[in-house]
Amino acid sequence: MRSGSRGRSRLRLGERGLLEPPSPPKRRLLPRAQLLPLLLLALAVGSALYTIWSGWHRGTEEPPAPVIGSLSEAQLRRVIGQLDPQRLWSNYLRPLLVVRTPGSPGSLQVRKFLEATLRTLTAGWHVELDPFTASTPLGLLNFGNVVATLDLGAARHLTLACHYDSKFFPPSSAPFVGATDSAVPCALLLELAQALDLELSRAKEQAAPVTLQLLFLDGEEALKEWGPNDSLYGSRHLAQVMESAPHSPGPTRIQAIELFVLLDLLGAPHPTFYSHFPRTARWFHRLRSIEKRLHRLNLLQAHPKEVMYFQPGEPPGSVEDDHVPFLRRGVPVLHLISTPFPSVWHTPADSEANLHPPTVHNLSRILAVFLAEYLGL
């Protein structure tokens, strides 16, 4: 990263004749009869230009950022009390801890599990499958994104996303189940939807202007070597589909996304997150404030310092992930990925045995409070 100069070069005395007294301009006054038509013409041109500019400006400016309040302590404790660590681990995480490379039996098994789980929620989610076939270094493979939207009629979406595929390794390798990458993020989304089921049902009945959307993306991992054509298969396809799909209250489905929150590489001990994009820094700071508040209320486990997760300052570097196809289409992105990456990243050790349950449950609490406050639940 290279910082550029923000200052302007200043003229020194004597440059461009600044010390020479200017000669008085020669002026010729027009008669009033000739001046009035010119003034009227100038006013008409100025009015037309302003009308054109104001219409363009209204069409291109971003909508105002939502104003959200904080939960009272009683509300906060109620929301956290609805989370069930045992349910998250046993019901949602363990079924995902299988080899689930694109097109494999494990992938189909997990995809059906995600769809079935979302359909059991009383809030009445609209669950869609986005199936497609893509050319890969391993030949043509079938992929499928799972898209769950609480209220299709809502004007705007708070979109939470993760990938559910596991990285491909040769059959001779030890099984890779990708616990942090990204079974835990998927389990977190399911637990959040279940824990807030009643509140989300109420918000849907009241036709809240912002609704929750969950994306479970396939094919994030490269199948041979990371590159623009061998990675992000699911997010590239879905972003393209949503860019052209009409949205009843607005132009397209991708433009309905008010905030895109991507979860990745979660579940190892001592994760650190950074704000990657100035446009969504306020939401990152919101998460940081929630972490502080929960710590002060003694509601986080194995959390000795006020802030352990959401760090100030610049990230160690940029990370290519499933947010990129959405970011390139103007969607505001909040990227929650542990950087540096967990030590078990892309090794067979990325398994349930090396997860840190207190960290997983702490993140579920922080995210639950964030959702409840953002959506006004």
C-alpha cells in the first residue's frame, strides 16, 4: 500500500507575476436592451442544468445509513439467554463436519441438511436453491448455493453469508472437514436464526423494512490453484444472478442488500478481526462495542480482556473471499475473517478437536446482539 500526498503545491511569491500589479481590465457596457435577453437565457440554461444534475444526484447517492438503538441490559440478557450452546454444537455443527467438496455426496448431504433445517423454523423462511454447473480444473462440476430470505417483500436486506464447501484434497490425503473453514460459520448462522426465531417471526408479521437474509455458498475453495477462474464459484454465480434478478420493492436483488456480512475461519482460539473497508467501519465498531459491553457484564467466557476479537488499526492485508463479487457490484461489505488465519488452516487438523468452544459461543453472543439491534428485534 502506498500513501499518496494529500497536499497541494503552493505558488511562491513572484511566480506567474503575482508581485506585479494587475492592469485594469477594459470593459464595454452593453445596453440594457441587449443585456436582459442574455440574463434570461443564462437563467434558463442554469435551471435546466440544475434539474439534470439534481435528478442524477438523487439516483446515484447512497441511501442514508440506518439508525439503530442499543438493547437495554434486560433485552440483551434475554437475547443471549435464547442461544443454546449445546444445540449449536450437536444439532448444527456436527452434521457439517464431513468432507463436502463440490459435487460430492457429502456436499449434497450438507446442502439438504441446510435446506431442511431452515424450513423447520417457525418464522417461515423462503428457501431457494441456486444450482449451476461450472467448468473447473477437475472437469464440469455441479454446485448449489442455498439462499434463505425471511421476508421477500422487504425493501432491504441484512445479508449474512458463509461458504459450506470444504477444500478438495487428493483421495490419498487425510480427510479434511474444514471445521473453521467454514463449518462453524454455517452453524453460527443456523443457531442465530433458531435463537431469534420468534423475534424474526414478529418482525416479518410487522413488515419491517429491513429483513434478514442468509447465504450458504458453494465452491469458495480453489480446486487446484487459487485464481479468478478457480475460486469463489458460488459467490461469482450468485452475485451475477442477483444483479439481474428483479426485486419487487426495488430494482434488483443485489441492490436490496444493505449490508453484506461474511463469516469465515471462525472457531479457533484467540481470533482477531479488523475493519477491512471504511464504508462499513461503523458496523465493525458496533461489534467492538458489543464485545466490550458483554465483557463488562461478565457474559463472555475465557475472555480476560475487554477487547480481544475486534481490533483497532489496519488489517494485516487484504483477503480474497466470497465478498469480492458482491463488493465489485457496489455492495457494502463487513468481512469477519480471522487474520492472521488459524494455525490449522487447510490442514487435516482443522477439525472439531481443535475448535475452542468458548470462542464459538462468545461469537454467537456478539452476533446475536448485533442482529437484534440492527433489525430492531
